Amino acid sequence: MITINIKLKLKKSKYLIGGMIMKILTKNLIIICFITLFIYVLIPNNKLTFLSVDAESISSTIGGVEIGELEAEEITNHLKKAIENWKRESEILIEGEGVHLPIDSTFFVFDVEASVNEYINITEKPWYAFWKSDSIIHIPLQLTLEPELITTIEENSQLDTEKTINNIKQQVSMLSEEPIEAVLMDLSALESERIAFSIEEVSVNLAGLSEVTETLNDQVISTGEVFSFLDQTSEISNSFSDETADFIGSMLYSLILQTDFDIVERHSQGVIPPYLEPGIEADIDLPLNKDIKFVNNNSPALLKVSLKDSSLLIELYSLSNKTISKYEVRNSQVVKPRTIYRYSTDLKPGEESLLQEGSTGLRVTIYRVISDKKGPFNKEENIGEDYYPPTHRIILKSSLASEATFTKDPDLEIDLNGDGLADVNVNESTNFTKPEKDSENPIIEEDSDTLPEGSYYDKAGNIISTK
């Protein structure tokens, strides 16, 4: 019995000790949670968001400006001077693909006092952390953007407004002098439609066609952007031929004629190529700086270029447009070739040879018609006139003749003296061999006043008398 009682007492003591330990642990855990909650409430979330530590810095910063051991008022004055210098000396730009937007520094309103108060609240040590050393922290300046700046960003349809504004705030709040990155609108997330396309069979081997196709594909053409074929392909200019450039340039020209984009530069090849139709081709020449350029004066557009079997397909996607455009080739005029004669001593007398067969030329006028999808609106624009000169027929003839041939000149048959006869009588075809000069038979110029009556010259130049 005694042994059993002792065992029961020991067992009861263990339970008592275990309960006390659990109570102590629970109390300590509650205290720890309370302290953690107190710290969390003491330092708001928005302060933690901007808090950062840089082990290499020797001084804390506000907006990238070192403040050292300055007091609150000194920090305020120091920051105001730094902001004034930044506004005066920095060129604030928003830059991106096809975007170059200068920003006036007056669009930024800095709240220096609020920034300093934020710094003090973060750096001020609570009573329970008296043993901790001062931390080196870096926080941005608090600022707001003027409504005019937000409107400017919103009106630039190629920009993602929210993301671009966030980039502006992040860089300006640190008084950064670097260009602000423009975030372009993701067209894939928008409801866009195909506004134009051009497809043409690739009938010849075009060197570098796949490289150019890959470079131009998925290019975003922003609002107001000048698209240049030479600029877009400058990094691969040595990998494709002139024929390839002409072919794709012509396809781009055909594409843009189906939009309301402004055509800045285009050159005709001067000859009708085996693709598209006359008046729609384009000439690209890097050494001569001949380019195809156009301006997107509408919503941002996405260029898609792809090879489909043996054909090249170029498409243009954009936001839904209220108008539809097409091109027309009119006023076609055939230009007949001429026959050009060339002479050579290599051919026998009377012989001739065809050097070049002739072909007709063409003159055409290109128009663009822009119509409203829902109404009667119709605008017609004369794009320009193209001329393709004819190929003249060239014949090579012999310059040798067996005897001189004289042809009657109508101008010599004029009757000036009024006797009813031509003043100069020239036979239509007279064979005349000029006698050689010698001392025995001198040549006498024909003069009717010096000849005896009833006399005349024979073919040899001798005087023959009929008496």
C-alpha cells in the first residue's frame, strides 16, 4: 500500500510540474506575439514597403540625397535645394520603342515635409530597442503628378498608362537622371482586327528573305511613329539582296495603301516587276538611301510578316477603325516605242540587223479611297503617277553605199522669180561621179553666163557644142 501511494504521489507531481511549464510557455508566447503585434502597428505597412538597407552606404538617403546626421529642419532645406538643382539641370524624358516624350519638371509636386516625417518615424527607436544601433535606410521622396501629365500619358495611345506612370513615380521619387522607360501597350491583350493584308507568291529565289521576315515580324508601329524599312533592317542589311528589299518594300507599299497612314517616301523601280501590278511596286536602295517610309496617324498597329508555303503574307492589326481604305490604279496609258537606227561600216551595203526588239511602256495614276464603314463618307486621294518608259526598237544599218544618192529636196523647188519653174532643177535620182582635178582638164564651176550659146557640160565636165 505504501508503495502504491508513493507512485501515485510521484505521478501527480509530474502532472503538476508539466502543467506549470505549459502555463509559463503559453504566457511567454502570448508576450512575444503581443510585442510583435505592437511593432507591426507602430511601423505601418506603407513604411515597410519603401524601407531598404544598403550595407555599402555610409549615410541614409531620401530620394537618393544623403542626409548624414542632419536634424529635421536641416534635412528639409537640404532636400529642397537638391530638388531645385535636379529640376534645373535634368532633362526628363520618357523613352521607348517609337516613343520620345520630353516632360516638364513642373508636372512633379514634391512633399518634402511628409518625406522627412516618414524618415523620422522609421529611424526613431522604440523604448524596447534601446540597445540597437542606428540603421542606414533609403526611402523615396513623396510626390504627386499634375493632371496635365497624366492626361498626356493617357492620350498617347501606344503607352500602358498605369505601368508608365508607376515608372515615372519610381524614378522621379529618387531624383534619377536616367530616361524613364515607356511601357508600350500590349496589343495582344486588346481586341484588335486585321485592317490590311498583302499576299504574293515568291516566284524567284530571294536571298535573305527569311531574315527580313523574322526581323519585321511582330513590330509595333506606335501612333505618330515614322516606320522606315532601312532603319528596321539596318542590323541585317548585309544579309539580303536588293531584289529581296524591292520585293518586301513593294509588299509594304501595297499594305499601307490599304490604310489611312501617311506615305512619307516611296520610289518607283521604273520597270514593271513580275509581282503586284504597275504602280504598286517600290524601289529600295541602301547606297542611294532610297527607302519606303510611312507614318501611323491612327491607333498603335502590329505588323505580322510570315511565309506561307511559297507566298509571303504581310498583315497589319490595329484597334477597330471607323474607316476602310483601298487603292485603285487608273488612267492606264500605253506608250508606243520608237525605232532607232544605228549605222556601221561592218555591214555590207544595204544590209541591216535587228539589235533590240521594242516593247510598249505604260503610264498609270494611283488613287486611295477612304470610306466610312457606316456612312456615305468617301474621300479620294491622288497618291501619284508612275511612268514606265517603253523599250525602243533598235536596227543596225550599213553606212556603205555603191554610189551616192541624191534625193529631191522640196525646199529647192521654190519658184522665186515667178517664171513658173523651180529656181533649182534637181533630178530625183542622179548618178554623178566627180572628175579628178588635173592641169589638162580643169573643173569649171557651172555658170550659164560663161557658156557659148547652144553649149552644155557632159557628165565628164567637158563643154559640148550643138553648132
